[in-house]
Amino acid sequence: MLGNKLLTITGIFANTNEIYREVGPVLSDIVQRTNESAQIAAIDGTDVFYIHKVNRPYYSDINTQIGMKNPVHATSTGKVLLAYSDEETIEKAIKLPHSAFTEHTITNPIQLKKELSKVRSQGYSFSVGELTEGNYSLAFPVWNYENEVVCALSIVGPLTRMNKDKLKDYMRILRQGAQEASERLGYDG
């Protein structure tokens, strides 16, 4: 069986993957409404695997590419995906050594567990400068017909463009996008 990386490289992944087909169209709407870059990611072990990405026209300084992986502890997407994972996956990820990418990266296992609890309670993750200094990331879970979180939608941009009003607006837009994406995958909750 071909691995995700090979499928991504050959383009088969993008053409056959249900998440890409069903959730991908939601990204363009999110980019138009927020003017920020948007991405879809799924969890792969203890990493975030990027399935699709749409850049805003004049800002593409994001540390992600389709097919790329990042550790779950350093991204809002990773924390959303991990927060809704089974307990075994959470414990495995928390016990791993966590590299600090910036001074804001959560590396302490106790703090990470608290953060995951907070993410699950509020239903989203917002991170500031955890993977890349000066960037923010906002992510919401996407559910499937089996009531499982199968991927996350996120927007990423420079912190210089963020303020409280924009954050409130972006949260509404991304929540609506995640709901639409979930419905496209058969979720009826």
C-alpha cells in the first residue's frame, strides 16, 4: 500500500482523498472572507499532516506545504487534532520530548495536557508564535459521519494584522467553515 507522502508527491492523494475533495472547496471561501491563508490538516501519529493549503495573494510566509508534517504540540491545528484524539494517542504525544521552535512553544507535558483540555472545552485552538515567531494560527475541528474529528481547518497569518475584532470575526468564519466541511463529510451533529 502506498504511503501518504508518495501519494501526495504523485498527485493521486489530491485526486482520491475524500477530505481533500469535500473540504478543499471550503478553503477558498475562508481565504476570501478572512484575507488570510487557510489549510486543512489531519493527524498522522503524533504529527500534523497538511492535506491542502490556499495562500492569500500577498502573504505566503507560512511554514507549511502540502504533504509536510509538523509536530502536534507547536501548532493550533495539531492541538485541535490531538485534543479530539483517543486517550492512547494523547498520552503517547504528551510523553514525547517536545522541541521549542520559539519561546512560546509549549514543551512542558503538564502544560500541554492543560492546553488540550482547554482546546476541547472551547472547541478551537488559537496559538501565537508557537511554531514561527510573529505568526498566529486559529484552528477548528472537522467531523465526519461517524462523529469523529478527521481533520482541522486553520487560518494562519502575521500577528501584525490580528486584533480582537478580527479574531472574533475570524472565529465566526472558521467555525462556519468547519461546520460546512463537517456537513460535507456527512456529520449531522
